[in-house]
Amino acid sequence: MAPTTLTALALTCSLKPSPAPSSTDKLARQVLDELAAHGVAGELIRVVDHDVRPGVEKDMGEGDEWPMIRERVLAADILVLATPTWVGHPSSVAQRVMERLDAELSETDDEGRLLTYGKVAVVAVVGNEDGAHKIIADCFQALNDVGFTIPASGGTYWNNEAMNPKDYIELEQTPDPVASTNKKLASNAAHLARLLKQDRFPPVH
């Protein structure tokens, strides 16, 4: 039997609009490359390039570009949420993405399941300061709350040593621990996404 075709969408939450180089984009693209090795077709959206309005509705009115992004989130099997570290927290762009995803709590199929059920989410964090573990934990909780399933080893990150600023895009090569974590994340995410696509969560009545 041929493997189930999967797709992934990376939402990178850099504060830098394109075409500025972005460490967040770099790590997200590395995750997409590893997913591609498992037959997952991926695309990337840098969220700050779009007018995503504040709010917790799926459409905040004229000019809001979240509905377009939401459509692609719901079309994908795997969501990669990638964020830089700012003062120990995810970026304000990542926070806005999570706030907009809150609207999914009101969106269900004919059997009462959230539209995000059966979709996998992973998190990637970069920063020249500490905070990655807490950021990943906070993002995991938010993504799981709105219906995504988190795989084993579903987070990857790079932080530079404290008090020694350096950006991920400045590294000449990917550190071995990051590369191996990316591989593990991609393998587990693709495996879980295939299982969930073939055998959906049952409705609860």
C-alpha cells in the first residue's frame, strides 16, 4: 500500500517582514526539509507579511488576512509553529496566531469534532537568549487546547549561550543536537499524522 500523502504548513512568527533574513524561517525550513524526507509536502508563510488582525474570531472583517491563512492551516495535516524568543516569551506574532486559533473551539464537523482534530502540530523556537522550553510548553498547551495533537519529541529549538548574542542564521552549520532533534520531530510527526489520517478520532456524544 502506498504511504498516505501528507502536507505541512509552517507559520513563522518572526518580527521581520520579508525579505529580511530570519533565523525563525531558517529553522522552520529545516523542519520542512526533514518532513519532506518522509513524503510530506510543505509550504511556509511568514505571518508578519500579512495583515492578521487582533481578535479571537475566524474572520475579523474587511482587510483581515487570517481567513486565507486559516484555510491553509485547515488544509494541512501538520502545522509547524515557529517563533523567535523575545524576553523569554514567544513573539507577539506567535501569540496572535494562537489567539486567532482560539476561534477553532467553535468550529466543528457534523459529528461535533473540532476541525483541527486529527491534525498534528509541532513547535520550533530560536533565540539568542534562554526561554525555549517554556515557550514550547506554552505553545503545546495552546495548540492542544484548540484540537491539535502533539507528537513525541514535537519541539525543536536553538538558543545561544547566555550574554553572548548570536543569531541562528549566522551559524555556518547546524549543530548536531538540533539536526538530530529535527529528524526525530519530523519522523514522529509524519508517523502520527498518517495514523490519524487513516483512523480519525471518534466523535464523543
